[in-house]
Amino acid sequence: NPGFFDREKETDEDYEERMKFLNRVLELQDFFDKPVRTLSLGQRMRADLGAALLHNPKVLYLDEPTIGLDLVVKDNIRNAIKEIKNMRTMIM
């Protein structure tokens, strides 16, 4: 759905759809209910990226967003970044 990252049409449904997308690409559900202090570096990186994208920023600056992540999650994050770049969020 190309509109679910569109700031002008923010609804609860858009938020839920964005959350599902972030869960899919970042696999957040594995540690969603755990305290941050108990997360591994990779889990914290994924949570930070999800939190940064949750409220649909117009611009997002990333500095080595895949450092410390396993290969599968690195690929998922890179693919997610490509998808998001096509959905009105500028990623640098």
C-alpha cells in the first residue's frame, strides 16, 4: 500500500499497517515485550530503527544502520530502506 507512509493521511489503520510492516522487516515481535537492557546489540539496532520509522518521519538520517546485525536482518533492513525510500521518507 503506497499510501501508508503518507503523513497527510495518518489514521489508526495506517499506524497498524506501518507497525505490521516494521514487524515483518525488522522481526520486532521476537523481543517486543522485553526490557531494552536485556536486548542484544542487534535487537537494540532493530528496535531503534523501528522507533525512528514508527511515526513516519519526512527525513531519516542513518549512520551504519546494519552494524552488529546478522546477514538475514541486514538484508531485511536494506530492503525495508529501499521500500521506505519509495514511500516519501527521505533516508540519508
